Amino acid sequence: ILVHNLAQRSSLIDYISSILKKTSNIHSLKIIYNHTGEPFINIEKLSSIIPRSIKHLQISITNLDEMKNILEQLNQLSSVTFYSLNMSYYYEDIMKWIKVKQKNSIYRRGLRCIHIWLEISMNNNNNNGKNSMKKVFHRIRHKQIS
């Protein structure tokens, strides 16, 4: 768990960047903050510093555009969870966008969040990984129907 004191002179992006530069084998990253309705972090800048090794991301967002930016910029992700107090306001727009832009993805709505398993996982050249992801997706779909 990393805590950033906003009273420090360095920006949060610089703080996160310096930590990520010192790591080489991180596959999951969680950046959650108290929602105030105002963006706490510049998503475009954040997207530019997240290493390609990150495959699973959990992050707070304040609007639909932030979600789109993350999905478009971080195409190495296998899964992502977006958290927002306002998720219910744009959940339908998110679902429509995912169906168009991330066709083979699966999503599941949670309380103030949406979990998305991205199509890149199914396009993996490793057949064992491909088959295991298909099994996971099948179980998720089956739970959504029941």
C-alpha cells in the first residue's frame, strides 16, 4: 500500500512514476482514491507511465472519457476494474462502448464499479492460456444468465 501526502512538493504522477520505475515485475496495479467528483489524477499522464507489464488494473475514474482513455492507451491489459460513485449514470454508455470497441470482452457490473475482462486475453498465442480463459469466460457468462 502506497500513500501519497498531497502536501509534498512532487505531484502524484511523479510519485507513482518513480515507484513504477523501481519495479520490474508488477502485473497488477490498484489506484483508488476518495471520490469527490473532481478528477484527482490526470488519466492521460497516468496512462503514459503505466508499464507494459501491468496486465490487471483497478482504478478510480470520474467520467466515461477517462475509462475510454485507459482502455485505448493501455492495450496490454487483460482485465480492468473501474470504480466511480457516478457509475450508474454512465453504465449504459460504457456497455455500448465496450460492445463496439472491445467486442470479445466480458463485463460485469458491481456496486459503483464495472469489471472488464478484455479481448486481448483470448488473442494470446498460447493455446493453454486461450483455453483456460475461455473456461473462465464461460463460467462468468453462465453466472450472468442465472
